[in-house]
Amino acid sequence: MKSTITFLAFTAAVHSSPLQKRQDGNSHIWDNVDGFCNNQAGLLRDPEGAAKVWENTTAGNELDIFIAQSWEHELNWLLNLEDNVVGGVSGGPTVGGCGTTEGSCNPLGGIDCQGQFNQYGTDKDGNEHIIGKTSYWIFQAAKGMQSKFRMLKEKLTSDTMVAGFLIPSMVKDFEGNEDQTSDVMKWLAAAVGFGGILGGSTPVAGPYISASTGILGGIFSAVADKTAPEDIDTSTISGALVELFVASANQIDATLRLAVGSANSVEDFKALPNPKPDDDWYKSPVAKFFSTGWFLLNDDSLAVDYAIKSITENIKPKIANNVMKAANLRLVADKRIHSQEDCGYATGRQWMSLRDGEDYCFYVMRYKPFGGNYGESWTEAEEEVYTNMAKYNLGNRDPYYRAVLDCAVSADKALRVDNLGFNSIPVCFFDLEAFFIDHNDAPECTSNLINKICPPIKATAIA
């Protein structure tokens, strides 16, 4: 009895959406084929428009309701939806291949919106069949999900993916190497969300990417959680990324299968990414997964293109950061400089606050532990270093320096991917070492009685 009461309460809660309440006094959007189907195509070019279609057609609400009322709930929901819409599938289902990137996904044979509205808008008894109408947009989302995941999978497994990062060129330009692979498994998840705030990407990319971050970030987070360091080759960045991209492609397949209802139990669906974790409107994990309407977007829209490109464009500066780290390039706060005027405006120099009341002149230096006349040397990075930083999407130095400092002063100095957000660089995604530098006032530098080598610069880690 308790479970029955809970189920009825859940169904009632889902049904009582603000949109439906607004419409109850007048009419419903599914009452009129023109309002339901026409003039929607133009909205599917950008995420905001796709989200409006998903909400205004009540596709999201109806999906949530259907799953709640279905005897299997999330299990086989797409197959069950087709069966419900047509009043019993005759022969093989048309959605049976939607759960694999290699399958054929052509719901109801590709019928258009008006055709489905007219053919399946009433049931066999002549009663209005709301899900027969609204499911058009649900089917379109399932079809769009498959095609977008196919595009992403093809990108991840292409021969040009790792080559596009220009890793050998970075190694040469920064005089480093590619053995800095710590936390490489988290890079993919972390790289999805922060957009073009470092490389100076086109500002319009922001809203196009943000709608997809929760979906793609969730997929790559799952890869990071499942993959142990010993499972992949971490001797080089290139080798590690190749293996991680293969693992990510496999995770795309797993997510796709789960999203269409292929699982062993209802509990399995909790693994689906939730792109709107702060919104508890939808109850089913499947409805939450589809909640942004992002899968309705045209496959050739800028949003899809930017979402896929954002992965590579955001990993590139991370690799550059790690190559710089291997090259002993360091971010320094120069305590010998006491004003913005003295700091100047030379390439790479930034007068910034570390903490309230602590302003320093920041720039990049190259540290050589066994160089120079004093056993070690610190020299300001040549202008070519900053030119190369811009080349590899680290051209916007202010947010890059701040990200490095955020890592330096963090408690555990470890990359975290549990709180990703668009235009927010994850802490320690950029972990270049950071130091204060000052005149060396050690005794060997201030006393003529001590005969020891005196490095002129004293360096202390920023913490």
C-alpha cells in the first residue's frame, strides 16, 4: 500500500506542472496541430530555442509522466513508448537501433510532426491520446541523441584527435617534455565546461557550449571514475589520451544504451548524467538527462559543433600547462617589485592580487636547478614563451594566472571534477608551480665571513 500511495503522489506531482496549470483554464498546446508542430524548426538552431521547444510542447513533462506510469518505469521505456503510441507494434520496432551509434534510429518510420499528430493523436477508441502527439518530440530527442553521440564518438576515435593537440610542437616550443600525466583521467571531464575564457574564443560560443556541459561532462566524469591509473599508458600524454579517448567512446555507447532504457534494473539509471543538478522538477533520471532539450538541436548547428570542439580546445591549454611545467617554467610573484608602475607592462607581466591587501607583480620565470654560477638560476621567460602560450590557448593570461594561483593556495592541490560549471575553471586544472621570489638575505649572502655560493634569488612556494 505504501508503494502505491507513493507512486500516486509522484504521478500527481509530475502532472501538476506550472505549464499545464496555465493551460488548463484555456487550451493545451497539443490541442492544435499548428501551434504544436509549426514554426518550431527555426528554434532548433540554438540551445535556448531547443529548450523552449522541449518545455513548451510539454515533451519533458510527458516523458516523466509516461515513465512514472509505465509498469517497467525506465526499463525499455523507448520501446514501450513506441508500443503505446501505435497501440501495439506490428513487427519489429522502429526505435530498436537507437541505443547504439551503429544502429538505425528512425522512430515511426520518420513520420513528420503533423502526420504523427493526425495519425496517433487519438487512440483506437477515438479518445484523445496526448502521448501520441507529444512523443513526436521525445522521439526526435532520442534520434538526435544517437546522431550527436555518433559524431562525438567518431571525433574521439579519429586519428587526427591527438595529432590536433600539436604535442610535439609544444614540447619543442617550451623546451619541455610530455611526461606530466598526473590526473590525466580527469582532464576530459574538466575540459568540457569552461569554454573559451583562456584562448580568446569567440564569445558567442558560450551559450552554445554551456547547455551541453552537464551531459558531456557527466560522460567523461564516469570515465575518470571507472579508469584506474594502471589501466592506461601514462608514460606520455599522447599515449594516455589515445587510451582515454577509446575509453570515452565506450562510455558514450554505455550512456546511449542506458538513456533509451537498456539496463538490468531501475537503479542503473542513476548513473545517467544530470545536466541540471540543482533543478529537481523532473523525477526520472531519464527525464533529467533529456531536460535541457539539447538533443533536439540540428546536428549541423553551431551548438553541436562548438560542444565537440570545446573538448579539444580546452584540453590543448592543459597539455601546454603540463609541458611548461616539465620545462621548469614557473609563475612567480616578485616581492622585489612594489608597485604597478615598477611592474610595468612588458609581455607576460600582470599586477594582480593574491589575497586582500596582497598585490604582486606576476610573470613567468624559467628555473634551472643546476644552471648558472650559483648552482641554480631563475630567469624571466623570454617573449617567445608568451607567444607560444597564446598559440596553445593560454593567451588570456589573467584567468590563467589566477587559475594557477587558485591551485597553489588550495588545501590539497588536487584536480577536482565534482563541481564543474561553464566558464568556471576547475581548481588545479592548471597546476603550474607558483613561487614568491625575493632578494636572498640568507647569511651566505649578507656576511663576508661565510664562504658559500649565494644564489641572488630566494624562492618560496606560494601557499
